[in-house]
Amino acid sequence: MRDTDLDATVRRLGERWIQELARPGRRSFVCSPAGLWLALTAVAAGARTETAAELRALLGVAGPEAAAVVTGVARDWRRTEALKVATRVWNSVPLRPEYEQSLPDVAFGPVDVAEIDAWVHEQTGGLIERLPLDLDGAVALALVDVLALKAFWELQFDTARTRDVPFTDVAGVSLPVATMHASVGLADVWTVAGAYVVELRCRAEPGGAPPARVRFVLGEPGEEAARVLPLAWAPEGARAPLDADEVTFALPRFTLRTNVQITDQLPALGVRFATDAAAADFSGLATAPLFITDVVQEAVVKIAERGVEAAAVTVVATRRSAPGPRTRRHIAFDRPFGFVVLEGSSDVPLFAGWQADHPVYED
């Protein structure tokens, strides 16, 4: 998959997902399309047949070739210290050795909730405290992906200019909020379909590329997120420069956190086989039949005078599609047998015996 294909794929995934996130009843939200793509693609590396086909339609790649793609993308995205990309798998069923070998940057281990929570906390720098999904004993596999960014603006806001300014929410209620003020170069602001877009660049590491650019999009009053947000990545040909000699802007200082239960949104994204216990085919991932039961993401973004902090944890959990055939054994102690009575807190044999005669019970 070429870089341009990947960019377009993740943008399309983002647009389709935002349509679901912006449905009536939800107000503010933050999500990570890139984080969702990484997690689902790592699982899709073990998908086969119709399951692989539907995931390929959504993710651009699936099946055996997906492992190399997701590994290369993760390595490319973590080329700067400001952006951390990490994936781990915890499993309680045997995985196919070829699946584990195909993901050389991914660690595997048995399901351990305390270990998972500690790993999430460490990888996100404490922005996210624990896994955003409660795992139970029936979870066969949990693939957890982390994206974490901490970067500083090229031109930081002057804290002396931050002051309370009224902010009117979607319900029309106006309250004062801490708001930053700055000027922006004409090359970093434009309009698209009636919306304003302001781009802030993050400071590059010495000799490196900028770790991120952040675009803020302001639509017409009353416009919904599903239409406004995708304008942030509208092509240059759709942009129009502002007719101005100087541009200033005011931006609230904010932290936004969302826990998204993505599982119910997957059918709208075209994922149906993968979540169907009877139809899912992850035979390239594990020897046991698996299907996806939960896809959950917690994301947080903090915007302030110095820069941007953001983190997303995405977990894809699977269970066995169906219990394997049961083998029943009956053990009859109908011939001489031994017995041992052990001390309660150790293996010290308090009593041991062998019943060779016909057992007799004394009342």
C-alpha cells in the first residue's frame, strides 16, 4: 500500500466513522481514525475468506499482507520522539506461530489485566489510566494499540493574552471559558465550503520532521460535525485564501476525552462477518475459531498555550466462536485406589492411604 493510498484509506475510515459518532444525541467527542486503523489492521492480518474481504474494503489491506503494511506504517509514524506508537497482544488461546512472526514489533503474552492497565498508563504517559474495556475470563485475545503525542507549537501562545471569553455551546448556552489569542500567517489559514481552517504546526526535533500539524475547523453556525470535520483534509484545490492582510484568532484552551464503544458502529463501516460467531474467519490468527466481540477506543486531546498532548488506546477483543466438541470421561474408583490428605496451605501429606479391600463406612 502506497503512502497516498494509506492516507486516503484512513481519511475515508475517519469520514465514515465520524458520521456514526456525530449522530443525534452525541455532543462533543474525540477519536483516532489512525488508531482504529492500526488496531483493526493488525487483527485483519489473521483474517481469511469473507472476513478478510470485508476488512480489506474498509482498511485497504487484510490477510497475510496486512502484517507487513501495519508494521511499516507504525515504524514510519514513530519516526519522531514526539509520537509514540505501540501495539501488544494478550491471548489465552494458542496463536499461529506465523501470525506472531509476521508482527516483529508486537509483544505477545497471556491475558493479565493488571499488566495491561500498567502498560496503557506507561505508553500514554498517564493520559489514559487503564484499558477502556473490562476483560473477563472469556476473552480469547485482546489486541491493544496506543498512539500518544506530545508536541510543542512552533509559535507558542502568549499566556498573558489568555483570558475568559464567552463560548456558546450547541444548546445555545453561553459561558466564559479560558481562551488563547494569537496571530496566524496567511499561508496557515484558508476557507473550504464556507468553513475557516487554521493550521498550527508543531516544533520539529533537531534535524527531524515536524511531528504533527493541528488544524482547527470552524463551520457555519449550526453545521454538524459530520460535514465540518472532513473539511480539515480537503484537497488544496478546494481551498480559498482569506482576503486579508493580517489574521488573528481565538482558541479555547481545552481537554476533550471520549470513550467510544465502536462495536455497534462496525456494521455501518461494513464489518459484519468479523463480528459474527458463525461466519468470522480468523484462521490465520489462531487455531481456535475466534470472532470480534468488542472494539473500544478511549481518546483524549489537550490543547494549551505550549502545545498539544493526545493519546488514544484502541482495543480489539475476541472470543471463541463456539466451544469445541466436549470429551467426557468417567472415572470410577471401583478398584484399589490411593488417597492423600494434604495440609491446607502446603503439599505436606498429613495422611496417605491405599484402599485395596472393599470399602466400609463406619457410622
